[in-house]
Amino acid sequence: MSPSVPLQEMIRAIRSARTQCEERGVIQRECAVIRAQFRQSDNGGRSHNLAKLLYVHMLGYPAHFGQMECVRMIASPRYSEKRVGYLGAMMLLDEKQDASLLITNSIKNDLSHSNQYVQSLALCTLACMGSAEMCRDLAPEIDRLLRASNSYIKKKAALCAVHIVRKVHELGELFAPAARSLLSEKNHGVLHGAVVLITELCERNPETLERFRKTVPDLVQIMKGLVISGYSPEHDVAGISDPFLQVRILRLLRILGRHNETASDAMNDLLAQVATNTDSTKTAGNAVLYETVLTVLDIKSESGLRVLAVNILGRFLLNNDRNIRYIAMISLQKIVGTDHNAVQRHRGTIVDCLKDQDASVKRRALDLSLALVSSSNIRSMMKELLLFLSSCPPELRSQAASGIFNAAERYAPSQRWHIDTILHVLTTAGGDVSDETVPNLIQLITNASELHCYTVQKLYRALLADISQLSLVQVACWCIGEYGDLLIRGECQETESVQVTEDDVLDALETVLQSHMSSPATRGFALTATMKLSTRITENVDRIRSIVSIYGSCIDVELQQRAVEYNALFKKYDHMRAAVLERMPVIEKISMDQTNGVSTGEPIKNIQPAKVKQVEPLLLQQPANQVCDLLDLLGGSEDTLQPGPVASLSINTVNTAGGDLLDLLGGLEPVALTPQAAPTETVYEKDGVTLTLACEKQSDSGLMVTLTASNSSESDISSFTLQAAVPKSVQLHMKAPSGDALPARGAAKVTQMVVLNNPNKVNLKMRIRVSYSSQGSAFQDTVQIDSLPGY
């Protein structure tokens, strides 16, 4: 390649290169020639060589060696060289490089040049790469040019002032007076620059914003002139007079009218005029209308004007351009909370957008559709959303399912409708729902006592039809375990009665246990359901015992542990099995700011005796948003408990009936150790039952508590159990009791040992629940111990 190859020839040679290696060779040879010529002092082709170097830079190759050449060419008196030098400075230099400081003086001199085009080059360069230091040094020159008589220079100076304000905020006050005077200009370029500069000043300084609110009438007049002006070929874009300037003015009016009724009233008529007179068939017109809508919705506008703005967005939804439909839905999403009724008028159009082929439009339509759901349209909207869920892309299923769950929980017309809706979602997209779905549905079913038979039959059918939806299978197994007797009796009047035998139910659960699609958690649900059926059916208990025993050697540790515990219930504690496996009580849903079932800020309340059902201590999986402490023994504690995810809430409660269930794999006998010198206090005395408590300090944080119960009444007491709870930060372990029977007249006592570990030294409190049977009736009471004796 000849050293004098012109720019066009170099471009042609680079483009004709067949490989990247060949292209690099061409560029390396040309760069070597350019370097050599830069070293020559009397080089006549300097601008030509720098232009070629800039093209090389555009291709992504190193061109930093041309920076100093740019500085020299900017200082040249020739316009042709100065023009390429400034272009090179804008491309090769930035404010972080020291070489940029070398051109500050040249820019200052050129800002005072007699040629407007030289001044323009300096203004453009400063606006492009001027550093904070350069802006401070040259700001007075820019302010002087803003007051010049040349419109060409003033519009360039206004845009340069915008860059200076962004770099050095405190210099905004310098340009405010000149910016105000530019609004009286007729030149559209100057007006555009002035509006951009005023917008920048108002956004950065509240005092300047208040000052420029006085210019609202002037801006309204300028805008009216653009709207009602006739055809102007210089500024016309698709029949719209200077839409760029209109958009800028509307944006500035939005800033000036925000939170100000006076300014908003001054522009209401103008906004109505723009909204009704602008052609919406052109892209330029839609741009102006969209900016008008944003302004109307952001200022303190009249209600009729806001409805007009929403209607414009509704027309946008019918546009063939997906981009316009997308921005319309984004805007409607922002105002659906404040103008809900106005947005509701376009509900049909919004729902139709769910069928759009574009994924982003579908996502926005889904968000907006979920926001439009209310108690008055819940049935019709849910029908559309469920239809969308059945055919939506996989990436939207989780969002759609979550939104449907939230809407159903807020606006469900009935519990049956609520349950049917959630089951429909689980059947359609059970693999895409969140982890909280299963416990939420279980809590809902538990509370709907009159629908237990209907729900269990519907879930049983769903389980037979499809076991691939894990969330559905887990809920179905739970319901079958709880209400399997209702399923077998088939006494539901709300659905067709289906004859289901005990073998059919156990076959379904065995299918879940043996399926390769079942997760360990799902198998745990099925195993627990199978075990619970042992107290609800009569003819297949041996089959259940066989199923449970198989999983005693399962490779999954959790499943193996539960199977071993269930086998122990069959063998060692069969007399307790019916009480342990009876139905779950109604579970009250709590808010996220509660700990262990109660708000942490409430004072302790006196607990009245109440008869409640025996709770189930062997839960497969605690629901994420339900009370993990089903006994609620710490209700109303003043102790501040550490907040955390509800799924991780735990409380130390142990059912002591029949012995320590934690010791199912061992043969440890209960040992009653009563400290000789430990102080004793009577904590409970009622109906002949007396409970005393003694404490013995084992270590700095350890404490041994001995509970001793006696019966002074005339009747024998059986099934005597103690349950205890302490604050969450305290570790509790209850040893096996000495027995579960209290003979009359104090003939014998029951002793229970409790080991406490209080590493955080919190104020130690304890709640004890006393449960027993006497003369065929079950009794239960709770005692609050605010301080332990001797601790």
C-alpha cells in the first residue's frame, strides 16, 4: 500500500480483506505510515492522516497515538485542520486524560473567534467531553454566547450550558437569567435549547423551579402557536409542527405543574387542546400525545382531563404498533391505583392483549389485568386469567399463578370458589407455583369445614388423573390423610358420589410413594397420609403397617425417620396412636410481623382454660406461613424474639404423653432426678391436681427443671401429659416422664425433667400445658411462669 493512499482507498482495501488477519495487516501498515508522517514537522496531509486514523478508531483498533496530533490541529489557524482536530478530540479524548486539559486554552480562544463555525466547533467539543475543570473555566464564555445575537451560536451555547450544569450543578444559577430570555426567541433551534436548559435547571434546583413557574404562560403560548400554526416545511414532520419542540415543552410543563395547582390550572386548557387536535395516525403525533398524557397524569389536572388521557392510552392499545401498545400498558399500570374506574373501561382491550404474540406485551398485559381484578369482576376476570394460564409461555406461568392466587385470596366470593380456583391452577401449572401455595391451600381447606368432603373427593379425582403436578399431589395426600373417612363414606351432596373403597385410597397413595416423579417431600406427604388412615379405616390396618415398615430402611433419611417413628407408634405406643393421628385443628393464618404465632409487641395476657383437640406432633413439613408452634404456648410474650422468615420459626415443644417420642430408637427408661436442695414452688393447683416446680442450675447457661404432679382428688387421672414452651432463643429438652397416671388421694406422683439452655441470658419464662382425662372427660389447662425459682 502506497503511503499516500487516500481515505477512500484505505476503506476499500479494508473492506476487501477476506480474513481478519488480512484486515489487521492492512491497518497495521497504514498506522505505521500515519505515525511516520505525524513525526514530520512540515506534513501537509495532517488532516488527511488524522481522518484515516479516526476511521481506524471506529473499527475498534488502537488510535491513542493520535491524541497529541489532535491538540496540534485544534491550535491550527486553518479551519479544515481545526475541524478534523476537534472531531478527533471528541473521539479520542475524554475528561479523564491529561491531554484534554491542553485544549482548554484553544477552546477559549475559539469561543471568541469571529467565525461562527469555529465557535460552533469549540462549543460542540466542550459539550461532548468537557471536564468539570474545563466547565468552571469556560462557563463565563458560554453565558456570554447565550446573550449573543447569532441564533446559530445561541442554540449551540444552550446545549453546551446543559452539559456544564450536569457536570457542575452550582453553575446553574449563572445560566438562569439568560435561559429565561431565550424563551422570547422565534428560532425553533434556540427555543429547543432553551427548553432543555430550563428543564435541566428545574430538575436540579427547587429554588430555580419556583422561579421558572412564572414562565408557564410563555410556554403555553409557544405551545399553542405550534399546535394551531399552519404548514411549515422547515419544521413539519408527518403533518405535526416541530414535534421535537412540542415534546420538550410538554416535558417541562410536567415538571413545572407537578404539586402546584396554579401552574396546573394555567396549562389545563392547552393540554386538552393538544389531546384533541393532534393526529394519532402518525408516529410523531403519537409521541406528542403520549407526552401529553404523561403531563396530564403527573400534574394536578381536572378529572375530565385525566379521563381523556386514559382514553388516549386506550386508543394506543388498539394500535398495530406493539411498541405503542407496550408504553400504553406501562402508563396504565402506573395510574390504575388512582384512576381505577377510568382504566376499567378498557378492560376488554387489555385482556385481548394477553393473546398478543409479543412476550413483553403479554407480560405487561398480565400485570395490568391482575391489577384490574376487583370484587365486582372477579369471576369474569378469573375466567380470562385461567384461560391465559393454560396457554401462556412457561416463563410467565409462575407470575400468572402467583397473581391468580393473590386475587383469589382478596376477592373470592365464596370458599368453594376459592378452593376450585386454586385447584384449577395447581392442575394446570402445579410445577410453577411458589412453595407457599401448599400450606396456604391446606390452611384454606382446614378452615372450610363444610367443604371437607367436597374437597377431598375433588382432590382424589385429580390425584388419579395426574400425579406429575407435585403441589397438587401434596395437597391431595394431605387431604386424604385428614379426611379419608369422608372420602370412603362418599356423603357429599355437592358433587357426584363416587364409590371409593379403602383399597382404592391406599392404591392411590402407594402409586405416589412408588412413582419416580415424586420428590422426597411428596413421598413424605403420602407416607404421613397413609399412617393417618390407620385411624380412619378399619379393614386395612395391617396393609398400612406393611407399607410403613417398608420405608423404615429407605435411603432418604427424612422418610426413614418418619417410617421408624410410625412403626414405633404401632408397636410401643399403639394406645396413643388414635390421639396422635387425629385431625388437625383449625390453623389460624398469621402475618409476617408475628413470631411463634403472636405479635411480639403485645403484653402477656391471662390464658383461660380451654378444651382443645390433641395436636399432631409428627408433621412432615411445616407450612411456610402458618404457626409452627401449634400449641401457641408463648402467646403474648414480652420477650423480643429475633424476626426471621416464617418458614424457619420454631419453638421447643415436646409431647410427653407415653414417654419421650424422640427416644423411639432406644430403650432408655425415664429417670426422675429431684435436686435435694433445690427451691420448690407450686405453679398450678386446680381440681385436685397440683404441679410443683424445682430448679437446679447446672452451668452458667444450663438449668435443670423438675416438674412434679400429684392428684388429691377422689378420682383417678389417666393420660396425664405435660407440654412446655420457652422463648425461641432458649433450647429445651424434655426427658421421659415417670408415668402417665395419677391415682386418687395422692397415692403416686408423676415426675418430669426439663433441661434448659439459655445462652443469650434472656428473661426466662415458661408456659406449661397440663392435659389429662378424669371420669371419661378430657381436661386441659395452661399455666404461665414469669420467673423460675432460684434462677
